[in-house]
Amino acid sequence: MNSTVNLHLNLTTTTEEPPDQQKFDAGHISFELVSCVLMWVLVPGCGFFYSGMGSSKNGVILIMVSFWSIAIVSLQWYAIGYSLSFSQSATPFIGNFKNAFLIGVYDGEYGEAYKIPELVFCLYQVITANLAPSLILGVIAERGRILPAVCFILIWTTFAYDPIACWSLNPLGWSSRLGGKFAERNGRQFNECFVKINSVST
């Protein structure tokens, strides 16, 4: 009788997984996905906002460019953007191509995002990357064309946003290593770029 009870206790202890040992949390994942949807609305919203500040002739152009930015930045992020920004073997200044085309980015964990899959973390970050050029598009109102704006979005995302995201959001970045003083998690990286671009353009 005692041996049967001991065997039953051993089976229950080995099959049940304590709550604190679970890899991901459904609540964290749900909150992250809802945040992704809400932030995604801001991208075309910026286009509509800036179109109301210009003439009716250029309003449609600004809306089109905001939607073009979603396509361009998302493709760039899939190809090299995420790897340059959040590679787990990055240098303090820029990432590498280890995660190009999202190689190895599936259900693993990433840094401080320990309650959500890395793929969900990547989705949230690409929306943040989409929002950055949408904010900058306000400076081209009635002053720019679609093709140069599209080229600017691709170049700026690759050579400005990705390195700054690596500095401030990647745990290996030099700004993040300073203890979080300059690595605020509220979009600091694209706000800095946005302010600088606006100051140069105006």
C-alpha cells in the first residue's frame, strides 16, 4: 500500500509543472498583441493627421506614403532590420546578420521579454519601427514627392533607426549598458531621431 502511494506521489510531482516554471504567460502575450494592434493604428493615423495640415492636393500623397512606409519598413525589418537592432550577439553599436530573415526567431525568449515569445517581441518592435518614419513624414508636407520619400524611409530606417534601437533597446547596446539612464523603453530611440530630423528639415 505504501509503495503504491509513493509511486502515485512521484508521478504527480514529475508531471505537474509549477506555475513559476512556465515559459510564457498568456496574459503577457495578449497584452503585447493588443498593444501591437493599437500602435499599428497610429501609423496611418499619422498620415491622416498630417494630411489635414496641408492642402487637399497633398493630403492623399501623405496618406499613401504612410501606407507605403508600413510595407517598406516591414520588409526591411524582416530582411535585416530586426537582426541589426536586436541580434543577441550584437556589438555595442550595431547588430549583425545572424537573425536575418528572422532566422532562429520563433518561440525562444529575448532578454527582458521573458514572458513572451521572441516572435511576438519582434512583431511589437516592427510596429515601433513603422511608427518612426510616419512621424517624420510631417516634414515633407507640400515639400516632397512619393519616390524620394520612399527611398528616404528605407535609408533612414537602415542607417539611423536600427543603430539607435540597438544602442538603447538591445541589452548589449552601449546606451543600454549605462544602466537604463538613456535607454528608456517608451520610444526614446525614434523620438530622438524625429526631433533631429525635424530640426534639420526646418
